[in-house]
Amino acid sequence: MRRDPSALPDFLTVEEAAKVLRIGRGAAYTLARQWRTTGGQEGLPVITLGKTLRVPRAALEKLCGGPLAVPDRLQEPEVVPAERQPRRRRPRLQQDGLPLNP
């Protein structure tokens, strides 16, 4: 983790804030909802921009009591699909269930 606060944007998504705080995505959205319903008394500080929620970096640092330790990667690593193995063919069966002789 880096301690350079300038590495974070001024406004984080709720998912990015969850990664910085090392909490789950669902817990972060629950805390954001709590912030909105209590009028900012409790929860994760968020602002609404259109239909999106953003967490101000300054409010997050104030909540944590100082500069944030930033994870090296805020985004999940890209998943590369494995190569497909050829399917094995099952032997053909006669009607009585015995294999056919080639």
C-alpha cells in the first residue's frame, strides 16, 4: 500500500472507498445509505452527483483521522479465461449398452 494521498481522486466511487477502507461493497453501500438517512450524523460520507454516489476524499480522510493508505490497485485484476481443453468423446454404444467394435 502506498501512503501518497494524491494517488486517490478527489471523489471516489463507493466501491473504491470500500477497498480503501477494506470493507465489503455491500457494507459500504449500507453505510452510505445510513449517511443519507441520518442527515450525515452516521455512516460513510457521500454526495449525490446525478444518479451516482461519490465519497469525497477529504471527508474520508477526516473520518479516518488522517491520510489514507492507498491500495496498489483499486480495481480488480483482469480475469483471463483459460484455454479450453478439447472434449473427450464417449464411446458409441449399441442399443444393449455394450460398446461398438470398430
